[in-house]
Amino acid sequence: MGALTEAEAWELIASSPIAFSDEDVEWILQQSQCLPLLLQILCRERLFSLEDGETDDWREEGLRQIKPFAHLLEK
């Protein structure tokens, strides 16, 4: 499966049980390049951080988790 369109990715992220800020969504889209696997990983980290009431380290953790898939970002 290839990358989603930006509109499709926004729609997918909007289905989260807890809403993400526009800033968070933009960051997730940029880092994932709208690739479904990377979107899922980054969204999961953001959702877990919101559920736990933590707001600081989720981006760093998300980047750490997508690092093994960096080859997907190479065009």
C-alpha cells in the first residue's frame, strides 16, 4: 500500500477517540509522509501520551519507533 493522500490521512487521524491538535497532525503528516504504517505508529504514540496525560516526549518516542522503517521514506 502506498501513501495516503493528505486528505485521507487527516480523515484517518480524525477518527482518533481523542482529538489531536492541528499542530500535532501536521507534524505527524510531515514525519510519516502519509505512509499508513508510520501514521499508525505516530498516532498511537500521540494517543497513548494523551491518555496518560503526558505531552512532552511522544514525538521523540514516535521518531524512535519509526526509525527502523526509515527506508520507506526514501524516494
